[in-house]
Amino acid sequence: MPGMVAFGRRWGIASDDLVFPGSFELFVRVLWWIGTLALYTLHEGKFDCSGGRVLHSYLVVLLILLAFIILSLCAIVYVSAQGTITNPGPRRSIPVLVYVRAMLYVPELIWAILGTIWVSDDSQGCQPAEVGAVIAAVVASWILLLSTGVGVLFVFDPLGSTHPGPQSQELLGVRDLESSQGSQLLSTARSVAVRVWESRLRLLCCCLPRDESHRAAFSSIAQLVSGFFSDTDLVPSDIAAGLALLHQEQDKMEQCRDPDEALSHSPSSPIAEDLEAELEKATHCMQFAVAAYGWPMYVYSNPLTGACRLSRDCCKTQSAEYDIVGGDNMGCHFSSVLHSTGLQYRDFIYVSFHNQIYEIPFFVALDHKRAAVLVAIRGTLSLRDLLTDLSADCENLPVEGVSGACYAHKGMSQAASYICKKLLNDGILNQAFTIAPEYKLVITGHSLGGGTASLLAILLRSSFPTLQCYAFSPPGGLMSKALADFSKEFVVSVVLGKDLVPRLSYPNMEDLKRRILKMVSNCNKPKYRILLQGCWYELFGGEPDDFPTEMDNRRKEELNQPLLGEESLLIRSSSSYQGLASEESPVHGSHLPLYLPGRILHITEDGPARRSCFSQVSYRVEWSSETVFRSVLISPRMMADHMPDAVLLSLRSLTQDRPFNLCPSSLSNSHLNVI
């Protein structure tokens, strides 16, 4: 529901978000009250030290103060647990209770100060147990007061004062975009939101230089993020509850769905062995994509021996052989690349670990095993890389011979252009093919590196018609449909499981937001129960809960109209909203649709969705379509499946244990084969 309004502003917390923090503080306060009461009872009539009278008064007032605080917390927890996310009526008294609780902080602060003074000045001659108990009470008071202050900072909404209440919204016509006052108000709110997000980005990236490229990136990202959240009035806990509901809903649908049809060969090749051949090549290239991450990934993948192996090579005086390496002052990155790939110094043509926004590390090497000049591009590993990822505006990328609109992800398009200029203008590829003229060009990368590699392959296609590209876990919002179709001839994308990144695009995120709004507005359980059951389901599994909804008795013809609860979560008319009748198709709105590159190899776990941590994992792989990745799947593995070591492990499992992973498809068609 919309954020709670108190003290004249909106906060980043709703009236039903006080159950868990209130319960925790209540537990602490009750233990504190019991301990104080025990101390007072044991020493009643025995406060005969020099400061005994002050101590007696301190304990009596503390007991009374704690009793009032406990009563106020009980009321807050009880009232906050009432109603549902979109039905705040039973919680209308929460602001008053919050005011009462805030007033109790004043005497508590005063008493904490008095306790501190007594401990420092008047505790001489008193028993150590008494002094220790008072010290514990004083320390607990200051810890709770400071924790409350930190909590207030966390839930403080810088835009709170710019969000008018529902009545003023109706008066000013915020929901009616034809109203000049409403449009002006929305324009002001958007500009303020952009400035706030820019300030947050500058604070997050305070260590980065403030040049023009960074300022432009901050502004572009701020506009994108603020625009995404501008049409809803949700707090973070609402989103968490919606994700928990959506995960269980998706699991229920997956259990009822028939297995998807699998393709035995890629759309551009009728050869039956195409899947197996591409899988072998992808496994080989993935080793180079992982190596491009340098020493952090090497140490992460080899926690027991990685640091020791690299320590022998790091910090040494660089010889002439290291002249090809740039941006690696310690030599640790290049040493890890050597260990990961098994190549020799002489096999590398160019290695760059230079890292700026839109300029990401890569290396060029001679892969004698596959007779290829291999370009490996690093994925996200720094704040600069993250800014490149988030620069998600569309940028024109004209390509000769491609009909249709040609545009791509701005950050990765500029990164690909940077590497393309280095490869061609600096003569790097010319040098490589002078050494090995019969070799072919292969480009690879993971995540950010995979997206950049795909766009780089498109840029170099006219100069190197036989090039191939293997993109691992590339972002879904990467290139236009025309470029995606063009890249099917030479790009293979590899996606593991429910990886979030290949499903990330602005239309998909709008669709996710719309689904969260529907789940949150339709469920008639209180938020704390949704979160508790969601956490239990994520940790221990079980059957998805069949949450009752407010739609149970609605007529079918009414389902394509906005529910009152859902409409209350929209600040203004949104392009992301559609009726339930169109729920199967994402909403593109004003943002251009972007797609995954090339042909798609989709690797999934074979077996039950839930397994123990020590059970053996088997995988299956099949050719897939970009339509499979048009919605975000909520899963505990949505980030774990994106990690490069997990992708490499699954590929090695498929290629090394092939006799155990060859199986017919569930459709039992003779022309379908799934590894």
C-alpha cells in the first residue's frame, strides 16, 4: 500500500510494516523489564550506597517507562497486523500510535542521560551487581535509541514531501493527466525524483571521477529508474510480498504446465548433431569468458589453492613479455588468465584490464586447440561496469545489410564500439591474423561481456564473415528484433536455468511490476503472513500456498477492469497496466523492445525443482526461443544461475557426463533430442 503518512510527510514504510520491528523491540523490552524488576525486587530496601536513592528512583521510573513502552508496542504490533496490503482501514490508528511511541522516546532519552551520569559519578560504594545492571540498562537504552535513529534514516523518503495525499490528488487532478495542474505536479515530481536518484548514484559512486561521461551516465540512469517507479506508490515490503506471492504462483503454473517443446537443431541449421557440436564449442569458450574476470574469479573458484598459486607470480618485476598487458599493475590478473586458460605468454596478442565507464577489459589470444583468434570480454566486476550495465537507453546501431530498425543497449553498444576501434585501429586483429592467417575469429564473454561480445560480433561481421560468437548469460534487453534475427547466423547465447539477467529488459520489468501489483492487490492475507510463509517456502520448500484472493466471486467480464486495490497503488495512469485478459503478454509501453542475441541454448536442471545441498545435479539442454525469456521468473536461483562458475560447471557436466544426460524429449517425437 502507499507509504505511511506521519509528521507531515510520506515515509518508505507502510502501516502494516511495523509487525516485525515492533515484535522484535517488544521482545527486547519485555526481557529488559523483567530484568529490571528482578534487580529492583532483590535490592528493595538495600539501596544504602552513596547513590542509592538516585538508583532507587532510576529503577522505579525505568520500570514505569518500560511498561508504557511495552503497552504502546503491543498496540502497534496488533493494529499493524490487521487488514490487508490494499485495505488499510483497520490500521487507521497507526499514525496516532506512532506519535505516542515517538513521545515516549523523549523521557527515555532523558533517563538514559541520567543513568549515564549516575554510573559515572554516583555509583561509588554500590554493589558491583547493581552498577553492572544499571550500566547494562543504560547501554541498552542508547543502543535502542541509536537503532531507532538508523531505522528512521532507512525509511526516510526524500520524495515524501512531494507526494500529496489522496484528497489533494483528486483536487489537483493527478489521476487526470489532461488537468494542467496535475500535469505540472507530475512534472515537478519527476524532476525531483530524477535529482534524488542522481544524488544517490553520486553518493554510491563517490570514488569515481566526476567527468562528463559519468555525469551523463548518472543522469540517464536516474531518469530510467525514477521513470520506472513514477507510476506506483509501493514500499519495499510490498514488492517483497508481491515477489513471494508471484514465486509460488509461478511454481503452481509450472507444475500444471505441459513440458515445452524442444528443438533438436538450431533455427539456422538442419544438422542433427548441431546441438552437441555447439555445446562442445560453448564449453571451451566459457573457460576464456571466466578467465577474463581475472584474479577475483580465479580465487573464488579455487578458494584453497588459488591465492597461493597467484602469489608466486603477483608483484614480480614485469618482464618484456608483460608489455602486451595494460591496466594490471600487480600482474595478478594476467597470471590468473594464464592459469585458467592454460595458454603461454606467447599465445596472447593483447591484454587490457583498463576499466572505465563504457570501456571494459578484454584480451586477444591465439587458441591453437580450436584454431581461432579468440577475443574474451570481461563481465561486470566494478562500479564502472555497473554504470555501463544500467545505461539501458536505446542507441542506434546501423549495420550494413540489415533491414529494419537497428538499435541496441546504449552502454554495451558503446563498449562494443570501444573494443572494435581498439581491435581495428590499433592493428590488434591484423597482428593476430598475420601470425595465424588460417585461424577464424571467435568472440566470447559472460553477462556484460556476453552482451558486448554479441554487439562486437555484429560490428565485425562484415570484415570477418566466418566469425563466431558465444555469449553466456547475456542481458535480455540487448538489441532490436532485426539485429537479433541477423545475429542468429553467427551468435549462440547460453542461458542457465532461471537466470535473471537474460530476462532483464524494460518491458519485462514493466510486466513484472504489473504482475506484482495484481498479486498484492488480489491477496486478502495480511502482509506479515505473506512474508512469513514466503520465507518458509524459499528456505524449506513444500507446496505453494493457495492464497485466497478478492477475485474469487467476480464475474469473468469484470476481470479486465482494474481492481480498486490495484488502482489505489497507481499514482497515475500507467502504460504498464493492462487488464487480466492480456496477462500473458508483456507491456512494452513507450520503451522499444529489446531481445537476446542469436540462437539460444537453454540449460536446465533435470529432476525435481527442490533438492538437497549435497545431491548430485544433472542437466539437460535444448534449443530455445526468445519468447521463453519474455517474463522474469522468481526463484532462489535467479542470481546463482547467473554466476560464471555455475554456467561453466553445468556445461562441463553436460559434455563430460554425456552418456547420463542423453535422453529423448518428453514429447517422444523421433526428431526431437535433448541433451
